[in-house]
Amino acid sequence: MDSVHRPARFPLAIIGAGALGLHFAARLAAQGPVAVVARNEQRAAVLRVGVDIGAQRYVPDVFAPEDAPAADWVLVLVKAADTTDAARTARGMAPRGVLSLQNGLTGEMLAAGCGAIPADQGITTEGAFRDGGRVVPAGAGETLLPPGFETVAAALVAAGFSARVEPDIAAARLAKLLVNVAINPLAALFRVPNGALLEAPHRGLLDALVDEAWPVLHAAGLQVDASAARARVHAVATATAGNRASMLQDVLAGRRTEIDAITGTLLAMAAAQGAELPTHRAVFTLVKCLEGRAVASS
């Protein structure tokens, strides 16, 4: 979008120009103006020449955090460790509300950083990964939003996403955490796309992680039984079979993963309940070892 034609205030903005953020931005931009906030001016400059999203060329209206424009609604799609910085940027954009679609349970941290601006966390099982300089959409999922974000839900539906407001968003967040603690670490450790986790030899470990996590999440408010928990994880792995999980993308790129925000959150919940999760603890340790190697080689 030419700077002359930029709106004084964007209807929507996305903080986070990774694969998933750009996937959402490109679809939403077909319906109206969308501001994209990249991690810095260098990244913004790269994106201003355009990026391939699937078969389409997308030229985002992209900004550095210090230049982020005013916006009615802000979606946050950054790594969990960057939540505080994203909240600070969002607050400066003076929105009506801020919605996290991040992994882990980041809602409270985001809300604290946004002050008086309404902020909450939804969930998405949309899949996308970066392949060189392009973004590959890899599985249509569902996006659930908390009450108060009906306008954002309507914009997502208009852009072709499966999206709705979920009254019991807390339970939905636990269901997403269940999916994340099972799929993300295994995809990163074995370096396989999501669908491969449904096949031998990975399937047994996938189910073991689900079965071990379920009692802890159920006690915290997860509203599915043990068999339905397995079915949910299998359904997401099937729907996003070709996707490279975000933790796998981080490992391949030599970046810090979100293992602390995902498996670390589950382990903290288990500790508060007096429960031991040895399989998750082992997976957590192995992913942290991969992170250490990446740092040592960089």
C-alpha cells in the first residue's frame, strides 16, 4: 500500500511477521487494510519488497515497532518470549482490543503489558511455515476468540478463516496446550512434519505424551475425556499433516524455541498439582539440549 493511501488508523494490525503472522495478514489484507509490525526496521525493509504466500505475491504494509500505526484491533503472533515487547508496541497503537494467538498461555502477561486496553488470548490451529523466502500455508485449522472480539472474528470469517467466538475460551486454551505439548516437541526432536507423528515409530510417543498430560489439564479445566483428548491431537496432526510445527522451524533455524512456554507451562501446572510427568520432563530436557547446541554453534 502506498504511504499516500495508508489509513490514518488501520482496522486491523498484526504484530509478528513470522510465517503464521504473514499467512493471516495476507488473507485479511484481501478484505481491507492490515498493518504488519515486524521485529525491527531491517526485517520490515526486507518485507516491503513482498513475500510469496503460497502461490500469491503479498506486499505487506509493514512497520518497525517504533513506527507502528494506530489500529482498531491488534493481533499478536510473536514468540512467547517476545510477549512483553509486543504488548508495549500494541499499547502504543491505542487499539480497542489486543488479541493473542500465540502458543503457550500468554494472556495474563499480555494483559499486564497492555494496561487498561482490553487484551486476551484466543487459539488457532492454522498452519504455515517458512521455506526459504516464501511462506507455505500448511493446513486449515480453527481460530477461537474470547468474548469481546466479535469484530475480529467477523473479519477472519470474511477472509475465509474458520473462526468464531468461544464463550469458554479458558477450556479451549487448555485443549490447544494439549495439542502443543504433544506435537511441537516431537516434531522438533524428530525433525518431521506433523502428519509423520501419526506413523510408527512416533505414534506411540505422541499418544504417551497425550495420555500423561491429560490428567493435569483435565484437573485444570480441560473439558474432554482421555479418548477424546487423543482424538483431538490426532485430528490436528491430520489437518496440518504437511506443516512444520513452530518448534521444528525454530530448531532448523537455530533459534530459541518456545519449549518453556509450552512444555514448561505444563510441567509447572503438574508441579502445582503434585503430579510427575516423566515423559514430558524428558522431552523438555532433550529440546533444551537442542537449544544449547544451537547457541554453541552460532
